[in-house]
Amino acid sequence: MRLTSITLSQFRNYPGLSLDFPACGAAFIGPNGAGKSNLLEAVHLLCTGRSQRHAARPDMIAFGANTATAAGTFAGHDPSGPVRVFIGFDRERQFVLKVNDQPAPGLSAWFGRAPVISLGPEDHSLIDGPPAERRRFMDMLLCQTVSGYLDHLVRYRAAARNRGHLLAAAGDPLQIDIYEESMAEHGVAVMAARHNAIAVLAPFLTEYGAAISGFSDAVRVTYSPSFSLENASENEWKNVFLIMLEKARKRDAETGVSSVGPQRDDLTVTINERPARSFGSQGQMRSVALSLRCASAGYLDRNKGGSIILLVDDAFAELDEERSARIGSLLAGKGQIFFASPSLRMPLSDGMPRYSIREGTISAA
């Protein structure tokens, strides 16, 4: 899939905007605060229904407005032709998603059809941030590639939430059993998908880490679940999960949170077999975080075959020209690329349109 056009209304600092894009993408050039990142956010919103900056939808509405809309046309592998996507939302948190002018039953009906990867300066949190950042990274990747993953994730969270309410209220143990059964079923599906995906992602990270750093540092990533059974089947995982949930009821009732399950998972990233977040320099952690994002692009490309959308938000700001060029070559051919940068120091492809942005006003650069 590639994005051929976008139309915005009352989105961030764009009261109205319409642009067309070629297959290679586009570059947005301008000073900080001009609205470059807002454009990338709009593209991400059209692909996933969410902001890559984790912003709430009301925060994406222009100041003084009550509603915002984003519309886009995607072309690519859909045999029926171009796909039109419309997203609208208001400050009361009402949300509308239409695909080809028809209301979609939910995000899962569209999620993953226009796979997207976002790279930005905040990616360092993938290495030195809390585990929630790395779980979000896994979830975004798998929601776009593994059929049913989003549904398993939603059902697991609902069951965990209901179990927590019952534990807090000293509710019916039989009802708690039912929710724990659902947690085990859907939680193990989530964990198995994460385990399998990281096994495929890991070689990409090692390869891209070496290419981006330019050194011989060995970069590795492994999946670290809240509980592990080596070489066990999913059914065995489920049985162990059920036992652990039952044993943890008293503790979970006291703390108000579930102490086991995929919400406790993490990724372990190492440089030369030492934890990157503890022993890596700031420069190494930035390079490894960028390598992890590029590896996810490689993983998506392997699953989607050159049909992904890449959002590169000033990700090369602190890199020298040589490393920027290496990253550009790694991303080349992976799909449609949208750059946002305060300067033209980036590996642009031939024919890529360049737009100058000043305070929400766009013109050809």
C-alpha cells in the first residue's frame, strides 16, 4: 500500500490541507514547530487510527475547533482498486472510521492493511525507557502483521480488567475462574505471537545494528516474557498461566494489578552481550534504537513485500552523513518514505517532492 493523497481539516495547525504523493513519498522541510511532525502524525493516524506520538485524539484537534478529520487514498495490492479512508473525531471522544465510504465496525477492520513504521528522535525510549515502551513496539508491529493479534490483545485486557474488579470486590470465585480462563487463552496467543516475531526480528537487528554503527558491536534482542517455558507448547503455557493466576489472586487483590501475563513482558536488548540500557553509551543507545526501528521495517517488508509506509521524523538529526547514508540504503526499496527534517541533510531518492513548511503553510521547496 502507498498513500496517494491526503486531506486534512482542523487537524493540529492545519485548518485545511490537500496534497498528492508519488510512490516514493515526500520530504517536509522546515523549522521546529512548523508542523512537519503533524503531517507525519496524520499519515500514521490514517494507517492505524492512532498517533505515533501517543497523543489522545482530542489533542490533535486544532485550537478553537471541536472536530477534526483526515482522509486519504491508498493504492497498491487491493484488487478492487484504490482504498479511501476517512477518520473523524471530536472533543467528546466520538470517533468515526470509514473505508470506501462505508462505516468500519472497528479499527481491526482496517488495521494492518496499510502497514506503517515510524522513526524519530524519541525512539531512544525503546532502549532506556520503561518496558511499556517496548511492549507498545511489539504490539504495533504484530497488530499489523499477525491476523487476530489485535483481537487477542483486546480480549485479554478486557478479561484482566474484569478479573481485577472482581478480586477487589471479593467477587464470585467461579466468575473469576471464567475470566482467568479467558486471560490464559488470549494471553498465551499474544505471548506466542511476540515470541515468534522477535525470533524473526532478531537477525534483522543484528544485521542493521552492524550496518548503522559501522563497528563490530554485536547487537541482540530477545523476548523476555513474565514467565517462560522453554520448548513448551502453547497448551502447556496456558496451563501454567492458569495456575499462576490462581496462586496470585490474593496478591493481585491487594495491589490492584495482575502480576503475571503479557502486560509484564519485556524485550532484552544487548550490545556485546551486555544490557544496552545499563552499559551502552548515549550514542550506542541511539544507534541501537534506530537499528530496532529499521529492523522492524525489515520485518514488515518481509511480511508485506515492499508495501509499507515509513515515517522518518528527524531521525538522522544526530548522525553523521556516512551513517545517514547507510540507513538510507537500508530503507531503500522497503516502501513509501515520508521525511520530516529542519534541513535537506537526508538520503532523498530521485524524484521525491520536497515541501517547505512555515507555520502550517506548505509550498514546493
